[in-house]
Amino acid sequence: MQKTPRSAAAREAERLIFNQYTAGTVAYTNVITAQTTALGNEEAALTILQNRLVASSNLIQALGGGWDATQLPSDAQVKDGTQATAVRSVARNGATP
């Protein structure tokens, strides 16, 4: 997964706080808080990525990506133009020629 600047910064903060914990300068609850923040940021980034992928898929389908190859005319039909009207009908209605 590509890290966002926010999740990368949260992971860096987690690393720094863990180093402080191992040095004995902060309590472990600070480490837990930093880990929780980093995880929340990564979950948000994944949710955004999922929403973008779903939206892209829906766009492709809305633009006609839901056609089945059996609905398309053969090369010969395209070359001689016999299926031109039927292809336009499929494009408009989503019906089989």
C-alpha cells in the first residue's frame, strides 16, 4: 500500500515515541496512543483507496464496460456495416442485437 503523508508521519511519530519509551522518558500508554493514531490513519487511507476503486469500476460500467463480448458484432459484420444499427441500439439500450 502506498503510504499517505499523514500515515507516514504517524508511523514516524510512533517510532520516535517508542524510542522515548525504550529510553525510559515516556510511559507505554504514549506508545499505544501513537500506534492507535497510525492504525486509524492507515485504515482511512485504505477506505479512500477502496472508494476510489469502486468509483472507477462504476464509471467503467456506466460508460459501457458491462457489455458481454457475445453482444458485439463480428469483424465481418462491422466491415460490411450490417450490424451498425444493432450496435447503436445496444449502445443506447443495453439490449442484445
